[in-house]
Amino acid sequence: MATGALRLVSPAKINLFLSVLRRRPDGAHEIETVFERISLCDEIRLAPLKDGKILLRTDCPGVPDGPSNLAWRAARILQEKYAAKQGVRIGIRKRIPVAAGLGGGSSNAATVLLGLNRLWRLRLSRKELLRLGASLGSDVPFFILESPFAVGRGRGERLRKIKAPRRKLWHCLVKPGFSISTRKAYEGLKKVKLTPPQADVKILLRAIRNGRLERFPKLLVNSLEAVLGKRVIEILKIKKELTRQGAAATLLSGSGSSVFGVFASRAQAIRAARFLGKNKQWRAFAVSTF
Ligand code: ATP
């Protein structure tokens, strides 16, 4: 590795709770969400460049290499705001499925902000990095927080850290053959009436803290499950298989298309991932709180 280069992990998230409360006049949505950081990670390498260029490469054909990559934009915003003269070569190994409700692009952007703050010796505070993150995307601040759990309000960027439970949670995460664009999923909400969820975040947080998985079926909520359209058939098929494998509860993550099941043990999550992974259309992962 070149001298001064950094190798970093860039983790995914799932949402254990995602309630869309209302549409704002600016078109954005007010949400209440519970984020969980999980052990499925991309790898990011940052190597300093002297000439001020930002170069980015990924090993994933569907992900943009240049300025439309959120990680590239994160580096640019730091250069512009803080007149940083240095450049960077960014290499991203994608492991997190794309457009899957797992926040991969947002996490990559947060990792680049945190990493360049060190590499370029910018000495920015966490508060400043959170603010910059929010200007890149509403899921970015959660990854800047570097906390396993958080409650998000507003567009998801107003965060409160949650103390991690004694035991981490285990999941089997499944990405079907199709992807869902976050923008289109939220647009679909125009056709449905937004109703307040039956469950309550406070009660969910208590159940997480005490490992009361038997309470999860009533507490896991995702408003965006109501706007899946025809794709609901495949999502329900995955949920049914996860339940047959022993999942205590199942839910769509973010705007989808990934679905996860919550399992009582690592062994059960691994067994479920092996079983569901046999379906050639699906990618299955056993993951835990990270
Ligand atoms: P979110 O829930 O934050 O909307 P997601 O997990 O559903 O995210 P991403 O994997 O972040 O979706 O990708 C969404 C889109 O962003 C893709 O179409 C992709 O081309 C683009 N994109 C830009 N930068 C990245 C990146 N670093 N990694 C993955 N996708 C990126």
C-alpha cells in the first residue's frame, strides 16, 4: 500500500422501523426511523494525490466512477469548503448490493468524509462532518455518527444515538433480482393514505435492548411496504421462506428491495442464508449488528 494510504470499511444499514409521517411542501418526506449498522461492508482505499485530482474506481459495473458517485462528491465538497489542495485516489470494493435500501452510496460518502478528515488533516469536528453529510444525502449522517443504532427524524438526518444492546442482533438479509430506486418508492406514496403506525419506537428500542425478539413482529414497521406494487409477490415469497427458516420477524429495509429476517442466533442466520441463497435470483447474507 502507498505510504499514507488508508484502508477503511464502509458498512451497510437496515431500518428496523421506518414510518413516513408526512410529505413536506418541498417534496421531501418527514420520517421516523430506527437505523441499525450491519456487518456487510464495502472496502474503501484512500491514497493521497499531490495534484489535487479526485480519481475514483469501483469494481462494480453499475456504479458510476466520476462526479455522480456520492463518494466522489464527498471528497469534492471537502476540497471546495476547506480549500484543500490535496487530491485523492479512491478505490471502492462493492460488497453492498446497489439500490437495495442498504445505504451503500451514503455509507461510502460518510467513510470518505471521515477518512479524508484524517488523510488531509482537516481537523473537522463530528458536528461539522454531520452537517456536510446531511448536504450529501439524508442517510449519510447516520454513518458519520459511527454508532450501531440510532433514531432518525426529519428526513432521517436528525439523529439520536441509541446505546447498543448487550447482545448483537443476527439477520439473514436477502436481495432479490430487482432493485428499487428510493425516489420512485417515495413517489409511490402519493397514491396511498399515510396512516400513523400501530407500533411505537420507544417500545421497539426497549425490545432491542432486552433482546425480546418475540415482540418484534408487532414492532417492526416500514411504510414503504405499502407501495411495492407487483413486486410485493416476490417480497412476500422471501418473507415466507425467512419465516420458515425460523425468523422471529421480517421486514423490507428502507425503500427496498432488500428484505431481512431477525434470528435468535448466528447459526440460525447462517443456515437461513445458505438455504435462501440456493435460489439463483436471490443473494443472501448472514449479518449482525456492527
Ligand atoms: P439509499 O437507501 O440511501 O437510497 P440504496 O442502498 O437504496 O440507498 P445505493 O446503493 O446507495 O442505494 O445506490 C443508489 C444509486 O446511487 C445507484 O443508482 C448508484 O448508481 C448511485 N451511486 C452513487 N454513488 C454510489 C456508491 N458509492 N455506491 C453505490 N451506489 C452509488
